[in-house]
Amino acid sequence: MTLPPLPSPGAAPLSVVLFHLAHDQTRERVAIGDLLGALGDRALGALMFVFAAPNIFPVPPGVSTVLGAPLLFLSLQLMLGLKPWLPKVVAQRSLARDDLAAMVRRLLPWLQKAERLLRPRGRFMVRPPMENLAGLVCLLLAVVLMLPVPLGNTLPALAIALMGLGVLERDGLWMLAGWIGAAVATAVVSGVVWAMIQAGLALLARLT
């Protein structure tokens, strides 16, 4: 796959930034701070997508907790209207370049298709107070994402990823899709949790 050279920080599409970082032969590991620097002021939505998207697919136990932690910081910043920032301990966390390349190979086809559809529109959906409310929703979904709940990864991660892309490209239509995804995720996860509670109570009743 051939992509154009990486433009100046903050100007390149997310797919281009991810490809170049994943195939930069000068480094063995890629830190979260590297992505933050490459995307500039657009990093908030981009990082929300990057940390949420892998959880849409089946991941090993514990991965959702690791990826969900930065989402808490990012969602809180979106809620408060702050510029993208991560604590040093988070920004310095890194991933082996080969592992990043494997993740990028999985995400890139979908991301490139999405980028062809993304464009600035429906601006009221990506401006305060709607953007701040979206941050609150993403914060709650990130908490759910970190919990060991069946089906608690895919739908919340999809909703956050959609909202992240909406924030990244100022696309209100994708933000709206994220809101719909969040509503579906809430309904499904709530149903699963309620079924688990009912099953637990039924088991307890049999044991007593």
C-alpha cells in the first residue's frame, strides 16, 4: 500500500499518520505522545478513535481496560472543552512498531473508507453544548468499556469511535451516528447487566 508523504503536523489524514508511524523504520516503538504531536489540535478526536476502534473487534482479556484508560482522559477533555492533552505517564506509554503495524493493517481499510465520507457539516452537533454532552456520553461509555461485561466492548467502542471521527473532521452526521450507537449500546449493555443480575438472584435463591 502506497500513501502520500506525511504533511506538516496537524494537516495529514489520520490514516496517513497511522501508516507512517507504523512503518517508520527509525523507531522500534511508537509512543502515544508521537501520535499526539503528529496530529496537533486534531488529536482529541483522532486519539478517541484510535483507542476505541480496536475494541470493536474481539480483543484479549485486559486489553479493553488498557485502551479504555486514555479514553477517560480524552472524553473528560471533550466534555470540558479542553485542548488535547494526556498525562506524561500516559503519553510515554508505547507500543512495539510491529504491533502497531498489525493494528493499523486491520483498521486502515475501514478508516480510509470513512475518511472518504467525512466532511464538515451539521456544525451544531460538533459545537458546545452538544460537543460537551458528547464528551460526557463518551466518558460514561469508556467506563462501561473497562468493565468485564459481556458485549460491553463492541457497541460502546463503536459509538466512541464514531463520535471521535465526528470530532476529528467536524462532521455532525457522524456525531449523530455516534449518539445513535450510544443509545443502542446503553440499551443492550443495560439488558445484559439486568439479565446477569436476574440470573444471580435466581442462583442465590436456589442455594438458600
